[in-house]
Amino acid sequence: MEKAYSYRFYPTPEQESLLRRTLGCVRLVYNKARHLRTQTWYEKQERVGYAETSSM
């Protein structure tokens, strides 16, 4: 038997601001890493792994 749970929360305006800022930063870092990995593949046909991406 599988169960699923659904949660919802209502952040305060201060928490909402912090969440938006944090997610914006996460999105920026992810997009830059994705771009670098894609660019490296098309230019050199080399894979950039997690360790290299994380060290950047």
C-alpha cells in the first residue's frame, strides 16, 4: 500500500521574502552550472561531473 502526504504552509511576509531570495540564488547557481556543463560538452566532448561542478 502506498501513501501520499500533502503539506501546505503559509509563510509570513519576512519568510516569503527570504524564500524568494534563496530560490532565486539557487536558480542562478543551477543555471550557471548547467550552462558550463553543456558548453564543455559541445566544445570538447568532455563530461563535467558533480565533483568538478561542486568545486566551482
